[in-house]
Amino acid sequence: MTLLASFTHPVADAQYAFRRILKAMSEPGCMVSLPLHHGWGTLSPAATAVLLTLVDQESPLWIDAGLDSESLRNNLRFHTGAPLVESRDAPFALSHTASQPDPTDFAAGDNFSPEKSTTLIIEVASLSGGLTLRLSGPGLREPRAIAPKLPASVINYLRARPHTFPQGVDLIFTCGEAMMALPRTTTVEVY
């Protein structure tokens, strides 16, 4: 079993990462950097920092088969204690653009309750250079334009937005040491 390092200063770095993630969630489309310079295996440092900060023994995590590895599972168990599940209705899900994750698969069904919502963390190739998304809604004084390189499945979900609040999926996009978020309350126009 190969264990990889987590935060250099676990308490201080986790608190800092939590504040940065909270900023990204409360200001949709705002790019933030996280305090980790290495990831676990093929995971970016940002995705690793998000997992170290948000998941624990009470937050089940679904992992996309394209990212899943014994090393990742061992590090998650050791550092977070998060139970790894096969069901996509877990509070947290981890995927990659290559897998074309469809947020609709993670959105709560007919038996929706806030406790069953999902935060979908997607590793992307870049947080710029993709289709332009115009964001508006809570946390934004004026519309904001972003252009992360998203898979077609996510673009289609954002165009259709088949769920109305409080249903839906909170999206976190990670790349390198940076991340940005699109909470379910954000109105998104795709250009």
C-alpha cells in the first residue's frame, strides 16, 4: 500500500482550503487556488485538496471508474475515512471530462431531500478556453463570463437544466492547483 502525503500543515491548510472552496461556491465562476502542490496519482492537486477538505467518514464518495485505483482508494481511506460507494446518489462524486459525466445521473430523483444532493467534482483539462458560459444569480452582482473546457454532457446539462432548485447538482471543476464552482442556484447561459 502506497500512501501519499496530504496537506503540509493539515489543520491550517484544511481551514484555508475550506475558505477558498467556500469563496468559489459563494461567488460562482470565481477561480481559486488551493494549498496543495501535488495530487494523488492522476488526480490534480486541486481535486485532492477538495477531497481532503470536504469528504470524511460521514460523506460517502462515488468514484468514476476512469479515476479509480487502489492507490486512490487507500489514500482516501487513510486520510479521510470516506466510505466509497457504487451508488451515484452519494453526497460527493468524482469524475473526469474523459468519462463524459452527466450531472443528470447524479441529481436526486422523485424522492428528493436536501440530504441526498450531490456535489460533482470534475477534473477538466483547463479552466479557460472552452465554450463561454454566462453566469448570474446568487453571489453575483453582475453577470460573469467563464469558459472552462467542459465535456459535452455537462454543457448539455447546463443548457437543459432539467431540475429546479432545490434539486440539481453542485459542480466543482478542478485543474492543476485551481478550482471553480457552479452551485445549483446559478443561472447559466451557454454561448
